[in-house]
Amino acid sequence: MSASYEDPSSGTTSGGRPADIEGHDVVVVTHEIKMMDTVHGETAAAVVSIFDATDEEVYPETLWFNKVLVGTCGRAIGKPIIGTIAKGVASKPGFSAPWILSPIDDAERKAEVIAWAEDNGVLDEIAAVAVKTGQVEPAAATAKSKPAAAKSKASDDNDSIPF
């Protein structure tokens, strides 16, 4: 059996790079913030799983290096963040605008994004991060994620994810 290899120019191997998902509505779950050696020296990176409701794709354990996104993600380890990938405002003339997660203002669209993410494993991802970071014991995480998913599917208010 032969493996399927993707050509990077096809755009199918983006893996959740902000430039490739600009304008997309996403739910992001941060696994951790870690220091990484890069060609520019040591820098912080966010390890995130991205649930892209626009393209209906999930990008597990993706690295984000953008300082603004790392800061946003670092304040919510193990918690879901919902927003639209967008360009912010450059801090000075000649500087690049940072990637940001802007709020989804449309309540109906926000509910659709939450429902899609829940249907595609975001609750299990949150539980896995909680176990990995020692926030809960494995049995507690499994017990918590299953009723929440069932509740959200039966509920109109989509309040099972604390956004």
C-alpha cells in the first residue's frame, strides 16, 4: 500500500497557519506554551488544536509563534477560545500587523461554530488537555466531557463550552 503525499504548493498542508485561515471562525484549545529554538533565537510558541468551522477542518497540536496569539492562548490553557482569525494593527509604521483572534459578534454564527466544534471533538480535546496539565484526573475528564457533549446537542443555548 502506498502513502498519500501532499504537495505543499497545493495549500493542503497548511496545518492551521494564521495566514492560511485568515477570516475563518475557529475554536482554539491551548495545550501549552513552550520555549523553542528557532533561526531567530529562543521564542515562545503556543501548542494549540484549531477547530476551523469555516473549512470544517481540525488542526491538532499546531504551533503558533505570533506573539499576540501566544499571549492570548497563554491566558487560556485548556480552555476554548472562540474567534475569527484576523490581522490586528501594526504597533509602528513599517512593522507587520499581528495575527489576532477577533470576537464573533453574530450570536447565531457563534452558536453554529460552537456546535460544529463540539460535534468534532472539542470537548474531548479540552478533557485531554486537562488531564495532560494535571487539572483533573483521567476518569473525571472522561466523565465531564461526555455529558457536556450530550447536553450541548440537546440544548439551544450552547452553554456547555465556557466562551
